[in-house]
Amino acid sequence: MNKIQQIALTKIKGVGSRTARMLLAYCGSVDAIFNATRKELLAIPSIGKVTVDAILSKNYLDEAEREFLFIDKHRIQVLWIESPSYPKRLLHCEDAPLLLYHKGAANLNSRRVVSIVGTRNATPYGRQLCEELVAAMPVQDTLVVSGLAYGIDVLAHRQSIKHDVPTVGVLGHGLDIIYPAAHRELASRMLEKGGLLTEFPSGTAPERNNFPARNRIIAGLADVTVIVEAAHKGGALITAELANSYNRDVCAFPGRIDQEYSAGCNYLIKTNRAHLIRNAEDLCYLMGWEDRVKNETSIQLPLHQLDLTKDQQRVYNYLQDKEQAVVDEIALFLDWPMSKLAMVLLEMEMNNIVLALPGKMYRKV
């Protein structure tokens, strides 16, 4: 598919992610959108005359071509929402960007993805928690995500590099700059095993309004978001709320009740918006990432001997070649409503066919 057309779709005035998805759903492809007639475009629900005029104007094509030249020159990957390389966890989010710009070597579909965020004003207590958390993180096939901001974010990136854990910084601006500028050297080192990711094209300044949008990507990329330290208001709590809205796990470290930068974490725990964790061991237990010894007394029946319904068979087949899978991933693959999947999984769990793990994960017994 033409990358210039993909970029162009994100540059049409008045066409956001949801509108673009509707256009794709009705037209079938980006190429079909740009070749559709006025009558065909106006027939699409919620697509008005102003939007149709913007699509037909073609004013955005020159800008898209310039962006393509920039990404080609700087070896930046374009991750289109329909491409296999697009982050699979992010696909589950209804407001996922149509297109991402990625530079670096990170596997955005690593087996374990952890977002670590927190205050820009990290205390010695918060720094110690972050350092110990990353140091004890499983190294193999784990990715740490944060926002390259001052405080907890940059500490998570630095500790990841120190302990050889790939780490990705999600930016609130284009890849032609690094903000804060003080983190340029760190960003360069992150490219070796990790990388930088943004939905914003080159020339986009780090404006205040961009960062809540950036935070939704941090939350959507990960299996779990960990809040290390946070005040009662701020970006970390926004990221936690977004992660909860995506049905992802959220964890927080508790702190003293009189400490400003523990207030946000304590609030999340108090209101059941986050699980309380003390260390990486707690996180791995919650997410089912610890090494589990199989019960030697249990006997796994061959597939042909299992008495499965048709629906159970489909779930079992999906889990057959996977060590474990998150509920959202199974539902997306089977194209089932969550209510139906929950019932089938409950039946299979009661019949000792699957095992429910922390973190909304399941695996075969």
C-alpha cells in the first residue's frame, strides 16, 4: 500500500482517527478513499460536506510527500494500523492512531510490555523504587515503555539501558526533535535495543495538548501500567485512567500519607484503580509472569480425548500454540463479544481445561 496515501489520510483537516476508521470500513482501503466520488463519500454516515471537500481537495498530498521524504531519509518506520508490525495491544484501543512513526530496534509486540510512569519531581524514595523495579524485571522478551520526560520516566529508560532491557520512549512531538533536549544522548542510546515512537509527524512541536494523546499510547501499548510516584493531579494519573479504560492492569507503589508525590498512588489504590505492589516480584505474580512449576500429578489429555463444545474447541485451538494469552487478545481473534468469551472460559476453567492467571491471562492446563 502507498505510504504517502497512508500519511496523507492522517493530514486531512477534520479527519481524526475514528473518522478515518469509518472511511476505511466503508471504502475498503486508503486507495479507495482517495478515488471515491463525492456522492460515494457523502453516503458514508457521519461524513459531512466539509469533510468531503477536504478529502477531495488533495491539498494535503504535498505535505504527505514531504513527510515521506523525511522518514525515508532518517530510516523511520511507518506502522500502519492494518500492517502486521503495528502494536497488537494498541489495536484493542478504539482510539488507536491510524499511523505511528517508529525509530529503533524494539519489538513493540514483545511478550511482556510494561509502562512505567510517574512524577517529574521524583523523590529519593521514588527513584529507589523505580531502580529496583527495573533491575528485577525479566530481561527476556520484555519491553519497558515510558514518556522520556523528566523524573520517573527518564529514570525508567536509564535503568532499562543499564540492565539491558529494551525500552521505548513515546513522544508528544515529531521525530525531528527530542524534548527535553537534555535527553538527546539517552534517546540515541535507546535506539540500539529500544526506540522512539510517536503518532506526530515531523515539525510537530511539543505542545501541551499533545501529551494527553501521547499518554493514551503509553497505556495502550502495555499489558500493565505501573505508577511509581504521582501527585494527586498530573499525567501519570491520566495514563492510569486511560489504562483502566482499555481494561489493562494498573499497579501503584504505596507511599506515606503525608507525602505529596505519593498522594496519587495512594488514591489509585484506595479507589481500586490500581493494584498495590511492593516490588517486581509482586508485579510478576499479578501478571502471571513468574516461572510456574506444573503440577506433576495433573495429566493433560490428548486433544482428541477432550470433550469440548464447538466454542470451547475454538478457544482451545487458539491457546494450543501459546504459553498464555490475554482475554482481549482471544476475543479479538475469535471476533466474540466479551460476555460470550467470559462464559466459555468459565466453563473451560471449571472443567480443568484452562487455567486463569493474574492479569486477565489464560493458558491451557
